[in-house]
Amino acid sequence: MTELLMLDVRTMAFASSVSGFLMAATMLGIYLAGMRSRAVLDWAAAGLAFGIGYLIGHILQSVPVPVPAWMVGTVANAAIGLGHGMILVGVQRYLGLRCWMRPILIVVALILVSSLVFPEARETLRARIVIHSGFYILVDAYAGWLLWRAQRPGMVAFHRAAALVLLGFAAFLVLRFGYAAFSPALTTSFVQDPFQMAAFLAAMIFGFCITMALVVMMFREKQVELIGLATKDPLTGINNRLGLDQAAARHMAVASENGTPLSLMLLDIDHFKRINDEHGHHAGDLALNAVARRIEMALRDSDTAFRVGGEEFLVLLPGASLQQAGHVAERLRQKISATSIPAMQQELWLTASLGVVEWRIGRESWQQCMQRVDRALYQAKREGRDRVAVGENDAGPQA
């Protein structure tokens, strides 16, 4: 029976090391393939630390070594602890939080030194499990909690899948911690205790699962990023017209169902061609960005802005009546007229013309509403620019 347990522990230790090296290779592979995130390198380092730690554990049980077994085990545990710590560092870096790299390294070093200095910490299986499991529980549970709380659009389910892997393994470690701290069944021999085989099995499963969860999460992150690039104007960062029809249909459906108003605002930068011709395209780009920032500052969270043409911007204002939208447009016009950009060693002041209409619920199509707001804009330009023209809200033709 002892030989069988020894064989099982050896096998599980080797399999756990394979899962660690696989994690390192996978993370390094996706980094080289273009997933250039420092978090991926942190997770690659975690996998490498796991692989080395469990491989040392396998060697300790398989072949005679010319150094004391407790010293080899101490180094293995330190490597595994570093692996858990690097997962947390990677999660923090991925979420844009302050990384605990230095504290993690200090704690791992302290655990390593304590095992070298204090005989009880290195020679007693119970003490070793309590010390190391306690550290693993803290970092894995905290990393899982950070991912569970993350609220990035389109990423919540993927964050929580990775979080469940971390929290699930932390829960197993809690059981192991309690077993080591309170169970009289724990032996002083590593290979004679069945719980150690279960621990290696759990570590192997954890290695494979966390690798898969993190890889899927990162590929989803890239997918969300690419979707955002496809629907965002690369110059100003606001929405381009690709998502306009879908957003309009969504807001029109809500307005029809609830009987709430929906207004449109169309803005055109005055004399934009002259800015490009006389001051260069760089000045034109500065003008577009300046106006985009003023639009973002003037809008509510429920409003949505789009760059629909060279110098034209459209804003959907759900819940805003024609009068309210007119006030928003006038405030925006004033903000833009107080905006300047550097051009040929001088300040160039901007102005804009705006047209505003309210959608006639159930009495006109989206295209007809767009035609009306376009007419309102050109009315503002005909009347001298740098002004707001509010379209009529009388009954229109049937859609």
C-alpha cells in the first residue's frame, strides 16, 4: 500500500508540473502571437514557477538527491508559492490595479527563510501545510475576488469563470488547511497521507483549468477590443456611424413603448474645409478632437454621440423633448465657440452650427427624421452659422 501511495504521489507531482509548464508555454505563446499584455507574462512566470516547484517535488520522491530532503522541499514550496503570487500580480496588472510584486516576493522570501531557520517549519508536515496553504488561500481568494468584482463591458461572465477557478481552488485549500491544523489523522510522512495525493490532483486540475480560463478571458478581451475599434472613430474615439442605425432602432423602440421623447442633434464644424486648407490637416484633426471632447462633456450618460461625416456629429438624446434638446445644443454651441486650437503659431477659434429635431413617434421613419435634422442644420448654416436651428415638431407624414 505504501508503494502504491508513493507511486500515486510521484505521478500526481509530475502531472502537476506538466500542467504548470503547459501554462507557461501557453501564456508565452499567446504573448508572442500578439497578446502583448504584461499580465500574460506574469501568468507565464506563474506557470513556470508551478512547473519547477512540482517537478522538484516529483524528483524528491523519485530519485536520491545529495542534499537534505527538507531543503529540496523548501525550495519546491517556495516556487509553488511564487506561482500563486504571480497569478495575483497578473490579475492586478490585467485590471489596471497596483501590483503587489514586491510584497509577494518578500512574503515568499520570508517563508523560505523561516523554513531554513526554524526546524519546526521544515520538519513537521503539519506546519509546512499550514504555512504554505495559508499563503495560497490568501492570494488565490483575493485574485478571484478582484476578478469577480470586475465590471468591464462584455467581460463579466469571462472574469467570473476565471474567478470561480481561483475561488474553487482556494476553497479546497481551506479544507486542506483545516485538515492539517486540526485532524489527528495527519501523519508526519508525506507519501503516507492520502490527502497529499488529493492535493496534487487538485493542483493538476487547477493548473489546467486556470490556464484555459485565463486564455479564454484574454481572447474575449481582444474580441471586445476589436469590436470597439470597429464601432469607434479612430481619430476622436467616439462612435462611428456603423452602430448608428442599431442604436437609433433601440431608442426608437423604447420611445414608442413608453411614450417618451427622442431628440436628435446634428452638428457641423463651421468652415472646416478652410481650417484644413489654410492651417493643414493636423489643425483639422485638432479641431475634430476638441469638438468631440466638448460633446462628451455636454452629454448625459444616456446620450450617444456619433461622428457621421468628415466634420459632422450626430447625438441621440433619449428622453429629451425638443425644447430640452435645444437647450443642450445651445450650451454645446457656446462651449465650442469658447474653444481654440493652436494653428501656425496662433490660436484658431472654433464655431459650430447645430440642428435639432424631435422624432415624431409613429409618424415618421428614421430616414425621414434624419432628413429633418439635416434641413435644420442647413437652416442654421444659411442663417449665418454659429447658431442652433430647432426644427418644427408639428405632425409629419405617415411613415
